[in-house]
Amino acid sequence: MSFLGSGFSISKERKLHMPILEEKQILAILDMLDNEFDSHAFIFEFMKSFPVVYTQRLYDLVDTSDPIRIFHAEIGKMLKRRNDIKALGKDETINVRGLHSANEKWRKI
């Protein structure tokens, strides 16, 4: 069973026809993270724990203007829809490009 159900919109130009992750994968990632974490930490753990899934979903966006930014924004939206974590506000940490950027900080509930 997927967390996001059938496909979801990424942008007007592109749709993914698969969920980002299955619920059991999300729970596995959350289990690896501290009680407080940020979206970048979730993404890094996603890349480490499920590299094939991460790469496949990213490749689905290869013909968009910025696949990494678009994909990671969708991961943030997915996290926002969960009821087992709570948003704490913005934080600035290092992203996958090695740059500091704002992202959401979360607490497990």
C-alpha cells in the first residue's frame, strides 16, 4: 500500500505515476532518524537506505528544469502530510548539493 496513493502532481509539466515511497519505507527512514530532524536528513537517509528507489524517482524528472529541487520539494510536501511528525519551523542545513539552504525541521510525535 502506498502512502500517496495513485500518482501525484509534481508540476504542471510533469507527473510521477508512482508514490515517492511506500509507507514501510517511510517508517524505516524515520526509525533511523533522531526524534528531531530536518528534511535534508530525511533525504540523505532516503538516499542511503533506498538508493535504487531514490534514483528511479529522480530520473522520472530528468526532463524538468531542476529534477533535484523539484523532487526534494515533493519529499517535503509528503512529510508535511504525515500525522506522525510535526513541523517545527525552518532551519538552514547543508543540502545534497553541499550548499546551505532552508528546509523544514520536524519532531516525531
